[in-house]
Amino acid sequence: MRMMDCNRIALGAVLRAPLRTAMMLLATAIGVGAVLLLTSVGESARTYVSGQFQALGTRQVIVFPGKSETSGNMPGAMPGDVERELTLDDARAVQRSPYVEMLSPIVVGSMPVSYGGRERDTTVLGVSHDFMAIRGWEIGTGEFLPDVDFDRAPPVCVLGRTVKEELFSEQVAVGKWLRVGSRRCRVVGVLLTEGTSLMIDANEIVIVPVAYAQALFDISGLFRIIVQAPGRGDIDATKRDITEIIKQRHYGKEDVTVITQDAVLATFDGIFDTLTQALAGIASISLVVAGVLIMNVMLVAVSQRTREVGLLKALGATRRQIIALFLTEAFFLASFGGLAGLAVGYIGVFVLELTFTDFTFTPPPWAVAAAFVVAIASGMIFGIMPARKAANLDPIAALAGRQS
Amino acid sequence: MIKLEQLCRNFQVGDQVVHALDHLDMQIESGEYVSIMGPSGSGKSTLLNALGLLDSPTSGDYWLDGIRTASMDDNELAVIRQKKIGFVFQSFHLVPRMNAFENVELPMVLAGMAPAERQQRVQAALGRVGLEARRDHRPDQLSGGERQRVAIARAIVIVVTHDPAIGRRAGRQIRMEDGRVESDDKLAPVVNA
């Protein structure tokens, strides 16, 4: 029997039983569609989270005091842990590295701030002028901290939006003098940026020069140094150079931890890859169910067409030919179902995109390919049993419509 | 040419063994027109199934055109059926979703014949049974007689060559009784078969 004839006969059988074909198409389509949709959701979550990290800047390197391997705690979380703290001099030394484009020392603490009769506790963030550029934050009104040496502590501050509203309501804040702890400083700007990054809520802060914050909290060390490398490719060199500079300054002791956004990003990538794969696995179960359905429908087809199988055998069809015919039929059913499933999946993705406009949903190519291949494979594998059953029929009994 | 030698076909029915064909000897020459008669249960269908290679005998030998078929497996028998045997079943057994042309074409499709040759042969076979005009009709669009003629066309499409002697030679009537040949008579030549 020729390949083309086999396809033609099997296709005829598929098309001349539209209801049966439609049911099987539906089953397979739901399976394939489910894989596409669920993996799109997983992929979308991953893209969303990486997008958030990208927004933080992937050229950034963060320096903590203390070595993370020697302590189970978060480095720098407990002042007693740190053998030698990071200082403004360390920051200045790091800034001279050719692998550092800009940096900002960071000091964080909590202080009561007040204006007029209103007072509240607020996070006070001590940074330098470059901090805003590194973070990509934006100023709403006024300007950011002046570009002065780390040591200098002009009494100026920038407010987060919530802080500004709570202390000043509708009044203009820029130019007013704010009381921060025991000191006073002049408001030079209000942030436009909102939202949380690096565990700091941009709404709920007062930003002051780093030396000012050190004086305020009466400390000499730094919480962190945030560094921006010249390019993405320089990050490893930046990391190495910073470690080396600090080591030299700290008498040969490698007592800082340098982490990159990429490391964090990679971890999240891994988590979401696993999530997407798990979703794909769950959705694949529906493909196997579709395969079982194909098997059942093919078994019914064999019983319904017992006489036809008997006739084919009488006309000289070999076992192999009968199996080929029924498997080809299963193949057509499964692949049409797979194609319908791709359509269902992409329509579903489109609907998701329209519904959740903040996210982009794209089924990963591997999931699309895998869903299609698994659909066809499961249809074929589950088609083997019915095909063999047909091939094993006794021609005389089959011609009489009996199955044995 | 068909030659049977001590052919037996036994069926187990409960505790009893039924000898549907009981040590049958028979020889049929090429071109002969044979009718087999007998009461029900005399073994006609069993004999035809055995001759059509749809069923394997319990014992004995069957030579078809000099080929000994008793020792062949299912696939080898299928190939011989493909090449040498045409069936016209009592209920015709046409494939309902195929039209007359496709039904007649089916044995040649299974034999893997080239489409061009198939086309020609189907046309010829449909012509011989007078159904050229019905080639695109499915069985449910044909009358009972037309369906039978499609079945005949399908049976002769591979087997029958244009031998003018066929059907005009002397006929032969075999009567069966209890799995044995009761009588075997030559008849007058059939005219207008």
C-alpha cells in the first residue's frame, strides 16, 4: 500500500465521522491549549519579576560589610558581627576603581521628623548625589541632593511623597525647614518615584546627605555601598576589583560581601523556570487524558468498522497495513487536535493579554513544541492498542460483524 | 487451478467436534465455472472460506496454482488473496464512506498498484458491469442490484483477465452433504453468463 493511499483512506475515515472527530479534537485541543495557557502564565510571572529586577538596574553591585560565608545572619544586620565596618574612605577608594562608573554610600535609620505641629517616625536614608541616577529615581519638584564630597553634610533633604503629604498637606514643601531628630534641614526636593525597591519604600523616606545621616545617627560606618559598573560585561571585574580594594584597605582581610543583581535575578529565574515547567507538567496530564480518549474512540471505531476490517483482510490487507491505517487515523485526529489546541491556546493568551494589560503573556516556544509533540505522541501511542486489535481480527468473524 | 487433498476442517462446539469438511478431495481447473450446492450445514461456506484462504484447514492440503498454502502464515495468505482471489459477498460488504470507484479500487490500493494503472482497471471493471455512470456514487446512493455489481467489479478487477473462454466452458455442479462431496456433475456449457 502506498503512503499516499494510506493517508487518503485514513483521512476519509476521519472526515466522514464529523461528530467523533469533533469530540476528539476538542479533547486534544483542551490539553494543548491548557499547556500553552499555563506556561504563558508562568512565563509571564517570570518576565514580570525579571522586569522588576531589570528596573533596579542590572549593572549594579552592592557591597555589604562582613563576609556572608562566616555568618549565618544577613551581613551587616548585627553591628557586633562586623569585624571592620565600611567607611566613607572605603567608598572613596572604591570610587577610584576604573571598573566603577559611580557609587553611593548608604546609611539607613529611623528618626522622628516634624514640621509645624506634625511629627512622625520615618526611615531616613543617607546617600550621595549619584544615588538617584543609579536607582533611576525621579524628582517631582525641586532637585535632588547636591553633588558634594561624601564628607560634607549640607543640611538639606529630599522627601518621599507620603512623607511630604503627611507633613505639608497641600503646602509647598521645597524651601521649608524640617526637623529631623535633633537637627534641622531644608527641603530641596520631593520624589516623583513611588514603590518599593531593595526593601525601601520610596514613599516613606527622608533622604539626606550620607555624612549628615552619620552625624544624625552618630555612627561612622556604612550600611551598604551601591555601585554602578560601566557596562553589564564589567560586572565580574567590578566585583573582583572592589573586593581587592577593600581587602587591601582592611589589612588583607576579605571582610565584605559583594553581590550583584544578576545573582539574585538568576535565582528568581530558576524558581520561575521550575514553576513554568511544573505548570506544563500539570497541563500535560490533560494531554494524556486526551490520549486515553483517543484510545477509547479508536476502540469504538474498530468495533463499528469490524466488517470493514474483515473486508480489508479478505481483500488481502496484511496486519501491518491494517495497523498503518488505524495509526494514521489516530495521527490525523491527534495532529488536527494539536493544531486546534494551538489556536485555542493563542486565543486564550490573547484574551489574557486583553484582561491583564500590565502583563505580557507569551507561551515559551519549548512549551508550544512540547505540547504539540506530546499530543501527537499520546494519540499515536494510545492508537496502537486499537490498531492491533483490528489487525488481530479473524476475517471470517469480522465479515460477519463479530469481534472474535 | 485448485487442488484439495484430504482437506479437513473441524470445529469444536461444546464437547462435540463437528467435521465441517471431512477429508475432501477436489480438483478445479483454471477457467472452470463451478457451483456448489447442498443443504444448510453441509459445509459450503466452510469450503468457500477455505478456498478463499480466509480460514485455515485443520488438516490436509490445498494447492492454489501450484502453491501449497497449508503451511503459510496470515500475512502470506493475505498477499495471495490480494493477487489471486476475488470475493463477492452475500451482503456485498462495500465500504459505506467510499464511492463505487474507490470501492473497486480498494484491492489494488492494498496491493500497492500505481494510480494510473488502477484508474484504467477500475474503469474497465466498472464498464464490464455497466456502472461507469455511477462511479462517484456511494453505496447508500446505489440500488441493491447496483451495489452487487460494484461488488462484482471489485472481485474481478484484479483477478479476471480478458479471457473470452471464461464462463463459456462447461459448468460444473458440486453437491455437498455432511462435509463430503455427494455428486460432481458436468453441465452443459453456460451461454450468456
